[in-house]
Amino acid sequence: MKLGVYNAILHDRSLPEAIRVVRELGLTGIELNTGGFLPPTHIPNREQILESDAARDEFLGLFEGTGVRIAGLNCNGNPLHPKPAIGEAHAEDVRRSIRLAERLGQDRVVTMSGLPGGEPAATVTNWVVNAWNSAALDVLDYQWDVAAKFWRETDRFAAEHGVKVALELHPQNLVFNSADVHKLIELTGATHVGVELDASHLFWQQMDPVAVVRHLGELVVHAAAKDVRVNPEWARLNGVLDNSFRRLSPEEPRTNLGGDEWANEWPQHSAWDFVALGRGHDTAYWTEFLRALHEVDPEMWVNIEHEDVSLGRIEGLEVASRVLRDADAALGA
């Protein structure tokens, strides 16, 4: 498999410095954020690259001789958000990233399916978790109509540019499990929309990432290596859908998600946490994860996403890269 790092955790340093970190980890790719929830820190001259061959070639020159390649583009966001300041901006980031991928010789753009409001006049999103009543299904019918229109058009756009869009199966999105993937493809007839298989969000939903890869098969076109540890003492009391998040004040460091929306503080007594590879599932599990991906495409990129707050940026990448490289070596043995 081809192993790399999603660059968000390295936004505190320059791109050449980030490339050096990836090389020293023994990995060969870096997935670049190009918009959405996060700024395009390592590719701030997106527009110049789209228009100028010289700007494009200068950017690509940063990778020459490093042993590290671009491993896809990432614009995770909510392109279906009912507020134009978020939804339209993130939708444009998806389209721009597709064009940018073609310019940079890439064929994968990672994003999320998005989540609309619950009705035409809505101003906030509405995630239906358990549609046991008819009104909830009415909401879902409306949301699928919105999603199908957007992704039908985006699929055509991606096909024109020779790019496949990989959707992360992320909660608070319309598409977050296998059934939703099939429904989106059936509604749109998409040929250039697939899945970025991020195991972490599947773990806490009690899904089996290996089984999901084998079930979805060629619809899996990209992968993220991120682990989850379930904390039984709190999970058994509050379940994995616990909403004990804290709103951060404007005086505190916080991450803007677009418009007037911000990331909240994680629950102190969390039912589950994102952790570095190996701290939730051992190397043997990650070997089987890579094996399933290899059966689909031996050339697929599998990029580490580091969000383990108990470890530093480089420390967490070192822990995760050791496990991922060991799993890859065991796969090849």
C-alpha cells in the first residue's frame, strides 16, 4: 500500500518542513488540505496554480527529490449547509479542489457528503439519528433530494476532470454508513463518487471497517488511518452519542468551521476518543485493514490522520507510523 499523512496536523509549519517530517517517518505521501472546514495552509496560492503553469510547476517543484508525493487533496466540509456562507463556500471548495487536483496530476479529492437543513427554509443543519417517526422520514426525503441534485452535478464535474471524489463516512453527514453510500450511488448514478474509508468513525458506531471495505469493494477509493478507543466506564452510562460538549467562548482558542460555526470542546468524560494507531486496535487489526484495502486496490493511499490529544503532533505521528509500517510489512510477509 501507499502510506502517507493528512497534513492538517502539520499546519503549524511550512510545507517543506511538513514534507521533511513525512519523509523522516518513513512514509511517502502527504494529503493536502485545500479548503472546507480548514484553510489551505500548505497551498495558499490555489488560484494562481489554477491559472498559471509557472505557479503550478513551482509548487510541484517543492516535492522534487524529497521522496514524498502529494497523496490526494482534502476539502472536508459541508457543501449542503443551508447557510450560503458555509454551504456555498464549501461547495465551491469541492469544485475548486477537483480542478486543482487535475492541475496537480491528482485523481482523488476527499470531502464529506454534507448535511442540509430539515426543510427549505432551514438555517441550521438537521441530523436525523433514528428515524422512528414519519416526520423524521419526511426530513430525510427532503435532504436526499438536496444531496442527490448536488452530487449528481458534482459527479459529472469530477468525471470531466478525471477525478474521483472520496466521501468520508462521518456522522452529522447524510452519508455515514454503507447503506447510505449505496443509496447515494443509486439516486445519482455516480461513477466518480466513492468512499474515503476512515476507520475511526466506523469503530465508535460499532461497525467493522474491514467488513465495510469488503462490502463496498471498488467504491472505496481512498483511506485514512485513525484509531478510536472506547471508554467503557462512560460508554455504558451515556452511550456513544453523548452530547456533553462545551461551547468555547470567543476569548478561547477555537476552530472556525465556516460562517458563524465553531468546533466545541470534547466531553471531559468521553465515551470514546480518537487515538493514535495501536492505542485502540493492535497492529494485527491494522494488518487486516490494509489487507482488505489491498484486495480492492494495492495502489490505494492510506494516510494517517492524527487527532490524539494526549500525544504531541510529531509524537502521535511517530506512534501511528510505526504501527502502520509494521502492519504493511506484515501484509507483505
